[in-house]
Amino acid sequence: MQVGKSKVGDMDGNAASALCYIISIFVPFIPGIIYLVLDNENPYIKFNAIQSIVLMGLAYLLVCTVVAPIACLVFMIMAAIASNKGELYKAPVIGKLCAEWSKLPENEI
């Protein structure tokens, strides 16, 4: 999937989407919020920004268990790899909801 350029840093949209996940591992929520606010016209980047925010939120909410944060981390890594390749990875349970929030085209959902 070719998504064009990102407004943030004038980089490829695939790389910008991957950065939402990778940087969120170290600095939670901030990259997703930045891309969501500054690059909200591109539905692909918007989807990945929302999904990274929701995955980090789930990881923090479910930190009392051991498996949930590890699963969220695995989903974030898988999503970062897929978005860097230009593919759309939807995390289980939340992926479809994030796609609807970001207003992805119907054929992508």
C-alpha cells in the first residue's frame, strides 16, 4: 500500500507509521498524538497513530498481568514491521475499531 508523504518530517508515510509504534515503546503516547494531530488527513497514518495509542493504553491498563503488556509489545512490533512494508496490520480486537475511527476506506477495513 502506497500512502504518500507524511507532513511530519517530510518522510515516507510507511516510515512515519512505523515510527508511531517504535517510538511509542520508549516514549508512550507522544508520537501517536503528534501524528494524529499534525498528519490527520492521511487515513493510513491516522489509523496507525490511533492503534499505537490504544495499544500503549491497553499495555498500561493491563500492566498488573504479565502476559498483556508483552502481547501489546508484540502487536506493536508486528504493526511497525507491517507498516514499514506498506501493509496494513490490524491488531486483534482493536484493529477494526481503530480503522473505523481513522476513516480508512471501506476496502481497507
